[in-house]
Amino acid sequence: MRVWRFVQDYSLLLIIGAVIALFWANTDPHSYHHLIEHPIWANDIVGAPYDYWVKAYGKGAAELVAPGPERVLSLHYLVNDVLMALFFAFAGKEVWEAIALKNGSLRGRKAATPLFATAGGVIVPVAIYFLGAMLIGRMSDLSQGWAIPTATDIAFSYLVGRLIFGARHPAVTFLLLLAIADDAIGLAIIAIFYSKGELQPLWLVFSLGCAVASYVLFNWLPRRLDRGKQDRPVSTWMREKFSFWPFMLAGCFSWYGFQEAGVHPALGLLPIIPAMPHAEVAFGIFAAAEKYLDDTLNAFEHTLKVPVEIILFLFGFANAGVEMSAIGAATWLVLAGLFIGKPLGIWGFGQFAYSVLGLGLPDGMRPVDLIVVGFISAIGFTVALFVAGVAFDPGPLQDAAKMGALLSLGASILAIVAGKLCRIKKID
């Protein structure tokens, strides 16, 4: 029941959206693609660049929206570039707490081996992807997809991890640490290597300034005014009257700054996450105890949890609509990076940290468990789909790469088989 509740909370709507998209795209691809790229607003403020949108929409685009506006806001852009900013803000919240708060999961010696394993789970898949592209002589057109197999889907990997290891096995905590560190690296990769156009640093300064202003006005200043007052009247009044909404307003400006800077705007809310008042102690990644916390950062997560679930449904619907005939070289390179590179990299780097550097593993976790964790981490799905969408322009290469991201769910079967072979003892 606990596992099923987790599926409902984090994955079920995403799966439903993806299944609908797959069915529609393989029965009437023309109507599906025209729906998700349908223009909502042609303007000069927000949306995909006009020429990019024309390519994504296909035949009839120029007749539908005549040349003139700089941008076109379509359903696809609204989901991937605007609404997904909330999803990445949630991921950023977990990363921030794991790094910055007392007892954070990514602080201290306890995080060393998972971080080494994470590095292996990024470096080796990239190497395999590049090696495969070179062997088939397709580096020129496929090299941009190198980051797709670095992804690990937190929700699905956690689900499969609990099914194999049980809820209380130390390998599940290890897996979560690895997945959240992987997400942090993924966010950095998207920001650095998949910028949208020429970088405009002044707009990034603008985004940072919005975050700093929100921190000073709604976090630092109230605490400053409350010095020496145990009941903290100003901070309490700010939290009760305004909650996280001033930070969301700053986040809107930050998002626009990212769009104009040429950095993927889905990352635009990340600068405001550290600015929000937060708890003093981390309870763990996706800890159930967080639902009882009322600090501003956790209030942000509580309030937007349901909207983000709906956004994930829309993301699955807007991105998983790939025709089965799209399977190609990019598909196999993504799957090779995930199915071979992830287990090999996580096991190899984890063993090096454990055996050579003496960093150790959590009590009750065996070195052989790293192999199973590696296969579980090969489930790229959500983040892999997202990266595939930004790595390639709309067309056959993007569709083939997305098919690899979708088929990465097959890693769950490999993980279950590996669990049986490695004689995992489930601990509930």
C-alpha cells in the first residue's frame, strides 16, 4: 500500500499522460503534433522563437501564424518551459535541503560513496554514448544527445528500489542519495550545455538580483527586525500573511530572465529556492515528516504538490507522443548508455570508493547491491525525456532519442532479474 501510494503521488498521472500520447501519436500523429504545438499566443514576450515553432508545427504553420511576432506560445512550450519550472523547483528544493541543512543527505562523509557512484553513473554512460556514436560514424548529428543517458528518474527508481529491496533496506537510501545528486548534475548540464541561443549574462544577473531582493526583503529583514524577540512577530506575520507568494513573484521575473539569457527557462525558479525561509534540519529526501512542517519552503512544496502532479500528466502527454517507427540509432545509443553505462559506472566507481578509498557503504548494504542500484538508476524516463527534447530539434532524431527515454522503463525488469541473481533480501 505504501508503494502504491507513492505511485499515485508521483508517477501515476505521468504514466497516464504518456500512454495517451503514445496511443494518439501512433493512431493519428498529424492531429497529435498539431495539438501540442497549437499556437496559444503569438507575441514578442514569451514562447518559442518563431522559426523554431514553425519547424515544430510543420506544414501549415506560416498560414496559421504569419511571420512577424518574435515568439509563439504553444501548449508544448507552456508545459516544458513554463510549467515544468515548478517540477524542477521541487527537485531543486530536495537538492538544496540535502546540501545546505543540518543532517542533509549530501553532506559529510556519509554522502561520499553515493557521490562517487553518481559520478560513475554520469561519466560512463556519456563515454558509451560517444563511443557508440563514433563506431557507427554518426558523431556529427548524434553527439548532442550525450546527456540523455545521464538521467535518473527519482520517482520510478525509488518505486522499483522499494519493490526489490523493501522500504527499510539501506540500499534504498543510497539510491535516493544517488538519484538526487544525479538530478543536481542534470540541472547543471541543462543550464550549461543546452542553452537556448547566445548567452546573455546581464539577464542572468537580473534573475540573481530578483532572488537576492526576495531574500533580503522577505527573509533576512524580518529576521533582523525580530532580533531579541522569542516570538518572532515580524517573521511569523510574513509567513502567515504572505507565505511563499512574494518569492513566487520574484520567481516569475527570474524565469523571464532565464528565457532572455538563453538558459532553459524551466530552471528559472531555482535561484529563489535558497532565498526562502526553511527548516533548520533536513528530515531526508521526500521524508513523510515534512508534511508537518510549516516553514515557507515546505509550504511551497505542500501547496503546489497537486498542481505539479497535473503538470507531470501534461508533460507525459506533450512529450511521449512518439511513433513506434521512430526507433533508430539515437534510441539504441541512449539505451546502451543507460542499460550498460549506468550499472557499470555506479558499480565501478562505488567499488573504488568502497574498496580503494575506504569510504564504506551504509550498514547492511553489500558491494554486490551496487549492481542492482545501477540497473534501477538506468530508469531515465522523465528527465531523459526532457533532455531529449532540448538536445535535438523537432524531427526524427528527437523522436528516436525520446523513444530511448521511454524504453528506459525496461531497466526495471533488468533490475528485478539482477536482484534475484544477487539474492537481495527484502527488508520491509
